[in-house]
Amino acid sequence: MNQEIVRLVTAGLHENNLRQLVRLCEGASGQNPTLYVTLALVFSSLAEEYAGQAIPSERYERINVALQKPILDLIASAGGPAEAFLARMDEVLRNFLTIRA
């Protein structure tokens, strides 16, 4: 499951990948609700921005730069110490809030 999520995040946070990521995270939400529900909400919010249309390339780049690495780091930290996991979660959410503005 995580491998597919990592693959899709690495491939880019465009609409098709975001919609797949929402489904994967919703399906895994029973394993680690804090991680997967949070990611599903972030991915869903980003996917809604597309509304079946393209977004400006600058916006797409900004989203990827702000979120790809932090999301990958968050997923990697899920099995480790709670402090590291929470720090990574904070980083993802801070960056997400920044790009929403």
C-alpha cells in the first residue's frame, strides 16, 4: 500500500494521481487513521482544485515543491518515534496551509 502511495506522490500531484491517492488512503485509513485520513483530506482538497481542468503550471510546481518531500518523509516516519511522526505531520499541514493561501 505505502509503495503505491509513494510511487504516485513521486510521480506528481496531478488530478489523476490525487484521485487515486484519495482512494488508497481511504482504503488504508483503518491501519493508521492519523496518517491516512489526513493524507486523504489533503489529496481530496487538492484534487477538487482541478475540477476536471488543468491548473496553471506554476501552481502545479508550487504544490509539488511544497508537499512531495514532506509527504514522503511523513510516510517514512509512520513506524518510528511519535515525536518524529508528529513533526513530519506538522510540516505537511503547515505547507498545505501555505499553498492554500
